[in-house]
Amino acid sequence: MSISENVKKILSELPPGVELEVAAKSRTLNEIEESISAGAKIIGENYVQEAEKIIPLVKEKVEWHFIGTVQENKINKMIRLFDMIETIGSVEMAQALSKRCQLFGKVMRILVEVNSGREPQKSGVFPENVEEVIREISKLPNVKIMGLMTMGPAVDAQNLRPYFKLTKALFDHVKSLNLENVEMSILSMGMSDSYLIGIEEGANLVRIGTKIFGPRNYSR
Ligand SMILES: *Cc1c(COP(=O)(O)O)cnc(C)c1O
């Protein structure tokens, strides 16, 4: 099936209220534009270097989300390029971002990334620290917390369910606190092989690459 057919099929099958984010890392401008023509409204990019070559060339109005590793020396570019950053994994990172956003007169919408598998080598906030980290970040003037994102550990999709459940429970808990400057409306969980499980566990944003574009060619 073509990129366009894949996007249309996924969009037609998503339950109401669940949004598709096209995970576009390593894909060409043409491939990304085909997904947009087919109805994609949110595009996720992992690399600033790739994004800055592509985003200015896309004429259609879409939302650009950053889903890669935040590097402090790239924050200025990220602020100019992206509408949302889904991978805020610490108070310090949010502070650096808010400070730069202040200079640009912008408020960046962010998701706090949860390290739901508590993997030491991975980024993201450990589940037991999520409330405290969100309370701190909510005090920053130029970032706005919109929800949570998680990847989960590299296990078979079926085994991701407990990590998604845990992240949804955290999402509901923080939402119930009704914190000022915290919206808790977006829960980003699930990729090509796991998005149906993500949706079953409460995701309303799913990040899909391979199922739309086919396997990635890392040599590009
Ligand atoms: C690549 C990527 C995805 C999509 O993965 P696929 O398996 O290709 O669907 C989702 N989220 C993040 C953060 C990614 O880097």
C-alpha cells in the first residue's frame, strides 16, 4: 500500500478523540508531504538537523512536534521550528527551555516524558517523581504542560501494556490535582506495533512511522 493509503486507513480506524502523529524521522520531504495530503495533521521529528531542512519547505499548515532527545545547544532552533516538545524529561530541561522561550516571547507547549520502565540509560521522569517534577515545571512562565508521553521499554508490544497503564494512572492522578498552568489533555503512547494497545490503555495521541512509510533506511 502507498503512504497515502496507509495514512487514510489508520485515520479511518482511529477511535474518535485519538489523533495520529506521523513519526517522520529519516523520511524525505516528498514522503512527508504525501502523508499530509492524505490527512495527517501532526508530524513528529526526532532530529533538529533533519527538521530544519524539511519544516520550512512544507506549505501545508500542520503541527510539528519534537519527539527526540532535547539538546540544550539546539533549543533556539527548536523554539523556532516546533509547536510542541513531547520529550521534556527533567525540571532543568524545562527551565532552560522556558528561559529561552522568554527571549522569543513564546510559550512552548510540552509533554513530560515518563520513563515508565524506570530504565537508567533512558531519558524521562521516573514514575514516582512525575507529580513533583510537574509541580516544579508548572511554575515556569514560558512553558505549558499539556500532558504526558511515554515510550516504554524495548519489549514485545503485548508486554508494554503495564507501562501504558501506569502512565495513564499518572496522567489521571495529575489531572485530578487541577494544577495551575497544567492542562493534562494529551496522552502520547504507542507506535506502529503498539498503538492499538496504547489506545486501549487511554492514549489520545499515537506516533506512527513504519506502518505508514515502511521500514526505515538508516543509511540515508
Ligand atoms: C520513531 C519513533 C516512533 C515511531 O516508531 P515506528 O515504530 O516507526 O512507528 C514513535 N515515537 C518516537 C519517539 C520515535 O522516535
